[in-house]
Amino acid sequence: MVARVGKIGFLINPIAGMGGAVGLKGTDGLAAAALARGAKPQAAVRARACLHLLSREADLLFFTASGEMGEDVLLQCGLPYTVAYVARDESSSEDTKLACQAFLENGVDLILFCGGDGTARDVASRAGMRPILGIPAGVKMHSGVFAISPQAAAELALGFVRGELKARDTEIVDVDEELYRAGELQTRLYAIAKTPYQPVLVQERKRIYSTSSEEEFKDQIALFASEFMRDGSAYILGAGTTTARIAKLLGVEKTLLGVDVIQEGRLQQKDASERDLLALLDREKSVKVIVSPIGAQGFILGRGSQQISASVLRRAGVENLIIVSTPHKLAELPQLLVDTGDLEMDRILVGKRMVVTGYRIAQRKETAAASALHI
């Protein structure tokens, strides 16, 4: 019996994620600015981490876009492919849409893409009922079509084309990047798409919690933080409403969706980039990091605050990583997730970690490396 060859449409948004580490909170229309700040392309690296696992499977054929939109990485990984669309030298969202159209004409079973929410929107606009799956590489990823890691994307794609997994309906959402950079989070539903599904391996759409009890617990967490932050250390505060509440209690105006540095109750660095944080670590003896998990997804690192990179954590020391969360948000998370892009750092962070949930109250929660979760 001859095995059926699975057909996968594959594309990369080459600039996806470049704005994260340099503090731009997105890359749409800002690729040149990101490069000027020293950003390095990350999408191809993330794509290779996925395709490396798929290269062990003989019964796959890829249809892709030319050059850095897919062909280059497939060639590097030794995977069989056909160029279905020739992209322009400086690719755009229109190239993504036209490539997807070409994939459909070639009868692909699945469209596998590497990018963020903007790329997901473009892919979904042409995919129709054809399942799509995202390799996470953007700064912000709120849509439910993304695997939790490149490795999980490989497992999902393979399981789907083999017929072992079903596809489910999920939401494609995106934020207004101009408002996002100004500190206001407004998400909008753009489409419903089908995506291969296996519990744990596919991220949930980001959820925002807003109840009176949630606000009370944020106040308690902020009060406790205001006490232990008097030790003279420089504190790096990740994005989120819980960390913003800490800054507010200290009388500091924090960037809600950025990374800031507070020391002795004063704002030392606003909207810091990875480079800023590494410079801080050069001059300060004691630096600690405070982060909060993303609602429904559970990521504490690797989503939204890429400025707090593996290099920053390694220099600060993982023992100086402080996690804060309201009890309700924490209770709805089966585990906390990390996806720093550095497998060694992810492994170091795995295990039970304390989470501050109130005034001098903490709970233990399991932390898992997104790259290590498999079917």
C-alpha cells in the first residue's frame, strides 16, 4: 500500500517579530525602524525549528513562496518543495495573500505559516475553509491559530496531514498597533478559521479579566510588591495590568504594554528595549524581573515582552524572576509557559515556581517549556 503524500502550503513573514526585542511592540510598517534599532530577523529561525522536525517525515510535499518567504528555509532543511508563488524582493501582505491563493490552487491540505497576528489575518483572508496553522514568531499573538511553539507546530501539522487530528474553528484577532504602541489594547475579531487542534499544543485566544475581585487582588499584589521593592534592586516590570498596578501604587506611570525599570520607587527606564536592559545589567549589581502570565494562554515569557530575553534572564539570574498573578487567572491556567527561543533557558525555567497572588500570599505553579510539549 502506497502512503498518501501530505501537501502543505508554507510561508514565512520575514519581518515578523523584529519589533519585539527593540521595544516597538510590533513590526507592521516599522521594519526599517526595527533594523535601525539593531533588531535581528527571527522568523526564519523559528521556522527552521519547526521544519527540522518535519524533515524526518518522508511523505510530505511543500508548496511555498520564493526566497525568504519560504523557499530558502525549506532548502536548508532538505525538504521537498515546489515554488508555487514568486514573491517580490520586498514582500508584503499582498504577497502572503497571493501565495495562499497559489497554495489552494495546488490542493494543499494545510497552510502552515510563520508570523504573528497580522500574518494570520492575511492567510485567513484567502484560506476559506482550508485549515491554517501558525508557527509563533510575532510580537503579539492573540489569535487561536498559533501552536504554543515551533516544535508543537510540527507535531500538529504532522498529526493533521496523517489524519490523526481534527480541525476546529477558532478566532483570528488582531490589535490596532498604533493604539498598542500608545499603551491601549484594542482587539478586533477579523475572521473565523479552522486549525488543527490538540489540547495543550494550541494556544487559546488571549483573555482579559476584569471583575471587582480581580482588581482587589491586583491591589494586594501591588501593596506586597511595594514592600519588597524597597531593597535597592532595579526592577524590570513586564507588560500587563497587574504589573501596571504595582507601578501605579508607587506613583509611577508605567507603559501598560511595554517594559519599564523602577528602582527605589522611581522610574529609571520607560519602554525599555532588550539593549537597554542589558546595559542596565552592566551597571547595576542587583536586578530583578517581575512578569505576569497572559490570560488564558499562560505565557510568562516569549509573548508580548520579548525585551526580557533569554540573555537578560541569564544575566539577571532566574532566581530573581518574580511571577505575579491574580488567583482567578492562575486557577484557569493548567501550567505556566515559557518560549524564550533559547531551549537551554527554557529548560532551566521548567518546574514548580512561586507565584505571588495577594498580599504576602503565594502559590506554587508548574512551569513548562512550550518547545517540550508534544502529542
